[in-house]
Amino acid sequence: MSEPVLALDGVSRSFGPIEVLHGVSLALRPGRVHALIGENGAGKSTAMKILAGYQPPTSGTVRLDGAPTAFASIGEAEARGISMIHQEFNLAEQLTVEQNIFLGRELKRGLLLDKPAMRARTRELLDLLDCHVATDRKVSGLSNSDKQMTEIAKALLRETRVLIMDEPTAVLTSAETAVLMRQVRALRERGAAILFTSHKLDEVKGIADDLTIMRDGAVVWSGDASEKDEHAMASAMVGREMRDLYPAKGPAPGEVVLEVSGLNVPGHAEDISFTLRRGEILGVAGLIGSGRTETFEGLCGLRAATGEVRVKGRPVTIRHPWEALDLGLCYLTEDRKTRGLLLRKGMRENLTLQALDRFTHGLIDTTAEEAALDKAVREFDIRGSRAVRVGNLSGGNQQKLLFAKTMLSEPEIVVIDEPTRGVDIGTKQQMYGFIRGLATEGRAIVVISSEMQEVIGLADRVLVMRRGRVAGELAGAAASEDAIVRLAMGVLPAEETVA
Amino acid sequence: MKSPKIQMSVVGPVLALVVLLVLGASLNPSFLAWDNVTNVLARSAFIGIIAVGMTFVITAGGLDLSVGSMAAFIAGLMILVMNSALPSLGVGIPIVLLGMAVALAAGLVAGCLNGILISRLGIEAFIVTLGSMGIYRSLVTWLADGGTLSLDFGLRTFYQPVYYGGLFGVSWPIIVFALVVIVGEIAMRSTAFGRHCAAIGSNDQVAKYSSVKVARVRLTTYVVLGLLVGVATILYVPRLGSASPATGLLWELEAIAAVIIGGTMLRGGFGRVWGTVIGVLILSLIGNILNLTDLVSPYLNGAIQGAIIVLAVILQRDTRQGQ
């Protein structure tokens, strides 16, 4: 087999006191496609960023052509033939395709830009990629697939030997994916080394030569992709012992408080139906982009949606978030930094923002607000100085504050989106305790999560979404990681595949 | 722990005001005379009343460039209505009340229009109010046929006490300004409305996800500002008894400048009404001092005001970085 062009050799990476990558080794070879798979948070993106020179490793070695290398900047990595394409693209939306491809390396004739030369070269690169988009079109008007091709053309112009792609197909339709895969094969034939991540195991199976599976910041398996079928990949990705992280499940749930049938959120989700009982935790699993968040934002009046919703048996129409709140229905966002908290304000103003009317009798009663903050700090174990802006609190404390803020308006039905994103394990356990406690108090809870273990450990019942639809519902022992992953990825159960 | 720099942003404008007062008093003994003080305050009242409304708009992340021409248009409309009602109503309190009602209603409608375009249709506040600024300025020019609209002489004499009269030697504009400031300060500091304005200006997504009625609060800030422009016009018309295409020229810039000098953030999220009052006073004192002394030509008033505005924003930026 050819010598690796770019490799990680026993690379670890820590953020503060937390090590997120433990001794990872990974080798990219010219003329081969390498797939990196693993659950969210397994350390894939960190590994990719270290490869592409975005971050240095804390320990271990990055080798370029066998020699230990430390990239001073992304620019240096790029100059040495390594390009990374991000999931959300790195293009100037208001510039044209050719302007983007030549951004920072414009061809000049004297003082002026040599537009004909740039246009001709852009055409050449795009033709190579079998992409027929006009070179003078603005990037903002392009399809995701054409944007992807523009990124690849940009990489080609820089004579890329290693192309790293973070979930390149997550935003593509299946037809666009087929086009991309054809281009990836073409690049492979030209001798480029390609690394990509994907949650779609059928794609991985279809194109990868080499395969690395990561779990919890470490490589659990690495080798020839032909050795693993999709079922074996899924098992290796999730095969983890359940820790004692989750509280005991509650008693049998009470009466139905929420019935949703045929909910449509245009562009994101279709025909979503489910019920929710008092004292129950309903888990919602699915890949990122499967429409989980949008479904529940639609339900709670945060985006346009149609469908039949009954709260405690009564048909309701919810067009605005405050209408949902009046019905005792509240959505707790996954994005605490840009949608959850006012980072420039203090704890008190954040805590009471949603339930301000409870503290207002003509004027705001700040003494009552302070008392509520005292109680919240005690109840949810929020640590940190009250005088600082909320933006300066740790992620875990921000999440607890967001939690306290939502609960202050005493919703009976709470949708919690990614309750533990970016928080440490100790806080996670606390959050799980709070959530189970709320259910035991008689509230009905929906937990949306990308972490399979979280969904299984916490939920009484699991709804799995795939491509904007409910792919299935699992309860009790049937809600295994394996079953969820299969439904979320649209892979048939092992028995059926065999049959 | 608050850093000393935060305190600086609080005392900064106050300090500047004190320096101006000391400077003024030392340069001209008549500076602190009652007549001069009330004169400065009364002249500040128009901009001041508007600037209090502007504080809410800016705190909620908005902007209104149309207030100067809106004031001119309302003044012109008010004069036209009062003049044409004169034969039927005669000189008296009813016709003045009619004029006031017209001013308030016009302010309400104008504020509503700006607010609906901005909050419901989601058009940039800068664009909407730049447009309405041009429209009102043009409308008043058209109403006055390029010249001046004058209130009937008898009516003007009857209405004049609203500007020149007062209680216990304090003129009405000052009293109304003080009331607007007190109500504004309480509203900003201790009501859900004020808190919601700051939340929306800070991050409207967070406000939306916290069930705040974002569009309604935004609309309300423009309506309140429109009403306050109406109030300011009611006090302004009896001063000269006329309106022309030059009425209220650059008031929007003075009002915005006063708000910024007072420590409200131009990008929204934090506002203080008392700061705005200090901003208004600083701006008018500069003009007054230049008029009373011959150190610098009064024609340089605009240059000094401009420099102070830029300085205030630089100080604000330093404050943020210091945290």
C-alpha cells in the first residue's frame, strides 16, 4: 500500500482540563478515500481540524509525507496542499463563483484583475468536476451541490493533495450526493487523498476504501472498509456500556396531555403524529437535519406549521410562542448562546425574562426577582458570580440557568432540545436528574437529543425521525441504540438484510 | 465585581456636564443666571422629549431618522387645521385642544406607519425612516407651498403661554420635559416594557424564544416616539407660531446624538433615560457657551458637537472591551 501523505500519530487534544481526543492515529493515503465515522461528540471534527491545521494537537504528531509537521496556520496547511471543506461552506455569498474560487489568489495583469484568465481557469476546473454552473453566478443563488463543487474547485486551484470534507452529503439531496460521489471518485483517480465523515452508512459503504471508527475520543476500529458491513459499523459506533448516569425510570405515566397529528412544518417536517402523557419523558432521536428541532419549534409557534394539536383533549391553534406558553407548552432551545440567553445581561434579567409578568405589578418587583434567583441557584445548583454577565458563565451553568428560566414559567409540557450539549459529565448527570424530577412532578416532557445513550437512558418512549418524518416509535427494551440508529439512518434490521 | 471602567461609563457623561457647567460659569457670569438656565432648558425640551422616545427605539435595536421632518409636518398640519377651524371655533381653549389632538393623532399615525413597516414587514429601520424622513419633509414643503405656514395672529397670541407661560416661574416645556423623563426613566428601569426593549435590542432571537412579543414591543417603541414628537410639536408651535421646510431640521441627529452621548448603545440592548437627558443638556450647553463667550465662533457649534459624539462612542467601545 502507498505511503500515507498525511497522518495523525498518537494525537491527543485537550480543551482546558478535559481531554477530548485520546491517542488517535489515522493515515490518509494518496488515491484512497478514507471515511471517518462515529457518533456526535466522538471526536471526528477535532481530529479533522488537527489534520487541516486549524488546531494543534496537545500531544502526539501530525506527519506530512512521513515528516513531523506543525502547521502555524490554516494558510500554511493550505499552501502545503491540505484543504478542508466545512459542512456550512466557507464561501462569500455575495461574490460570484469565479470570484470565490480565486479569492485571495486573484490573477492580475499589472494593477488590474485579469478576468478573462480567471474565468477560463474556473471553467476548466468546473468542467473537470463535471459541474455546469455559470462562472459569473452569485454563490448565494447556487444549490448546495454547486456550492460544494465551488469549494472543491477552490481546493483544486490550490493544488490540493489532501481534501478533508466534514459531512459533505448532510445538506445534499440523493441526486446531488450521487454527483458528489462521482467527483470524489474522479479526484481519487487523480491521486488525491480524501477524508470524509458521514452519518449515512450506505454512502460510506459505497465509496470508502479505508475506514476509521471513533467513539468517545478514541479510535475503536481502523482498517479496510470492505471488512465491515453497515450493521457492523453501526454496532462499533455505539457499542458502549450504559453507565450509571441516568436516573431510574418513573412510574407508569398518567393521562394524555398532548396529541399531535399530521403536523407539517414546511421545508422541514411532514405528517408528524404522536401523543404525550403526564409524567412521561418522550425521547426524540434522529440525525442532525432530520427535522427534530423544526418540528417542535413549529409545534410551539416559533415557526410556521399546520396540523392538528390537542392540549388536554382541547383542540388548539398555536401561532406564537406566547400562545404556546399560555397553554403551558414551552420549548427550551438547543442553542443557548444565540437563542437561549442574553449573554450581555446578568442572571436575574435572564432568569425572569420569560415569566416577567409573574414579577410585574405595574412595576417589576426586583426583590421578588432576587428571591426567585436565590431559589433557582439553590434548586438547580447554578454556580458562578451573580454580578458577571451570563456570557462569562461556564456552559454547564448557562444550561442550568436556561433550564431554571424555562421552569420559572411553570410549563406543564416542556420540550427540551439537546439538554446536555457541550456540558461536562457531572452536569449531564444533574440535568438528567432534574428532567426526571420534572416528570415525576407530573409534567410531560419531550427530550430531543443527538446522543443515543441520552435518549435511551432518559426516555420512557422514543420517537425516531428521519428526513422530516417519523421513522418509528420504540418503547421499553425495543429502544436499543442499534434499533434507533437503524431507524435514524434508514438501515434495515440485520435479519431482514440477511433475508 | 464591577470594573472601574463600567463606573466610568456611568460617571463619564455626568462629569462632562459638570465640566461644561464650570467652564460656562467661569467664562460668563450670566451663564448660571435663572433666565439663561430656563432658556437653555426650554430650548432643550423639544429635542429632549423626542430623545426620550428615541432612547426606547435605540435600546430595542431600532433607529428613527424621521423625527425632525415628522415634527415639521405635524407642526404644519396643526397650523393648517387650527387656521381653518378658526371661523367656526373662534379663538379659545377648544381650538387649542383641537390642535393638540391633531398633533398627537398625527404623531401616533406616523409612528405606527414606521413601526408597522419595520416590525411587521421586517424592513430595515434605517431605510424605512430615511424614506419617511424625505416624505414628511416634502409634505411640509408642499403644505407651505415652499414658504412658511403661520398661525393666525390672534390664535398665536392666545396659544403663546403654552411655550412662554408656566408654573412657579418654570415654563411648560420644562415641566413637560421633566414629566416625560420621569415616566420614561421608570418605564425603562422598572417595567416589563423597558426590560423587553433591552432584551430585544440585546438579541431578538432570545427574546422570541422567551415568548416576548417582539414585533409588538418594537411597534410600541415607534408609536411612543411618534406620540412624543407630537408632544414636542405642541410645545414648539406656540414659540414661533409658524412652520416652514426648515422646521425641525437635523433634530433627528441631535436626538440620536443625545441618546448615544448618554450611554445608550447604538446597537441596542442597553439604554438609560437619565443619560439621554444629560446628553441633551451637554449638546445644548455647548451651543449656549459658544453664544455667550467669544472664545470660539458659534459657527463651530456643529463641529464640537460632532467631535463629542464620536468621543462618546469611542468611550463606549472601550467600556465594552474592558469587561
